[in-house]
Amino acid sequence: MFSYRHAFHAGNHADVLKHIVLMQLLAYLNQKETAYTVVDTHAGAGVYQLDGEYAAKSGESAEGIARIWDSKGMPAPVAEYVKEIKAMNPAGNLRHYPGSPFIAERLMREQDRLRLFELHPTEIKILDENIRKLEAHAAANGQRSNVRGKRILLARADGFAGLKALLPPPSRRALVLIDPPYEDKDDYRKVRVALEDAQKRFATGTYAVWYPVLPRLESEQLPDRLKRVAQSDWLNVSLSIGLPSSEERGLHTSGMFIINPPWTLEATLKQTLPWLTQALARDSTAHFTVQTGSAAKPVKAREE
């Protein structure tokens, strides 16, 4: 169960989609002064070295962040995302890629809280080291104090189980990111069960689920099952960069399913995804989908 390392996939097209959506969710939360909590159930290592052993071996960032690194005419959400990645690479070369915890930390305010879970023994060790470096950097620059312990808490624990104790959050505002590796087929069931339980505990929270689109029954059924689980408005978006080659077995399509999305998110993604799909496309079959609905309304869909 500990074979998965996100470093193999850091900065790929799925990360691009996930992190652009994540940044839009955080930007919306930042519009109100009231503090909020971000929970990342599968936090990973926090920062990844794209020229390191794992990422260099897979080369997946070449069809992700590297493809748009120096692009012109980017829509605002893409430009904001690339700006954050470039801030992690002040020398100008694309070497480091921040995972969801570090993207969230960069956008959150002093009053907000970040709660991280990671079960992999190596990943949690690296995550802990990266957060210590973040704290040291903040202290050296007279910036945020008490990064660890209050503002950021991390635990080597099952994020599905750990989520229960955090809901509802004290401020009654929260964003929960659920993105397990899905190497274990049971992860698909655990995602559904976790969302059912979370909405019972905290119905007004925003829940964002990343998922791979694979030729596997559990993967094919997940979006429809999440639609049935949703107790309020939802938005489902997917992005495909094209067809895999005959020898390839890698991921070419992924999605994000959001419960209680910001009312602005649908329009933002419909304006952003045409450009992003074209920029990341490997062939003419590249496309995106945006679907919206609720527990009481029919599905509205758009595909390009």
C-alpha cells in the first residue's frame, strides 16, 4: 500500500487541472475575512523536485506545467497558477513543483488553518522537513510566525478517518481536498463514504475530489456515484489531453468533483478550459467537460 509516490506524477496535466481549481476555491474563500480551514486528506510530500530521480524518470511534467511555463496570452486563472509555480523557482528554471499543501499555504491568510494527513512513511517525513524549511524561511524574513503547531498541523494518519474529527471546523468555513492515489481499488469506495459522512457532519463545507479517468469500472462509475452522494450543488470538470499511444498505460484524463462550489467557478472554468485544453493537447482528441447539478436539479453539461 506504500508503493505510490506522487513525485512520479508531479506537475503533470492532472496536477495542472487540480491546482488551478484549488486556487480558484481558495481565492473565493479569501473574499471574506472570517477564517477557514483547509483539510488535505492525502497531502504527499509538499514540494517535488522535477529534476529528481522520480519526476525525471517519468517526465510527466513535460505534458503539464512545462508545456505552459512560458506561454503567452494565458487566461487569468492559468496566469495566476503559473505565477505561483514560478515563485517556487526564483532562478527562472522549472525545477521545483509545489503540491497542494504548499499551494494552499501560499494563498491562505494568517488566520486560516491547514490540516494535513499523509500515511506514507517517506512522504510524511519529507513533508515534515519541507514545512520546517517553510517555518525557518518565514522566521528569517520576519513573516508568518508559528507556521507549525497552530497554523499548520500534519499527522501520519489515514486522511479518510482523520477528517471526521475536524468537521465541523470552529469557524464553520472549510475546504476539504480529497485526492487519494487510487492504487487500491477500495479508495473509490472510501471517497464516496467519506463524502457521505462529511456532509452529515458539515453540510455547508466545500469538498473537492480529484479522480483519474481510467479504463477501470470503479473509475468509470465514480463521478455518477458522487453525483448521487451530493446533498447540494455540485460541479464536475474533466480534462483529457488526448489518446494514449498503443504502448502507453499512463493517465491522459482526470477530473475534479466539487460539492458546494463557488457560484463563480463554472463560468471561470468554461472561460479557462478551452485555452488550457489546447495548450496541453497531445492530439486533436483533447477535450474538456463541465457538468453542474444538485441533489434536486438535472445535470447541465458542456463538452469541448
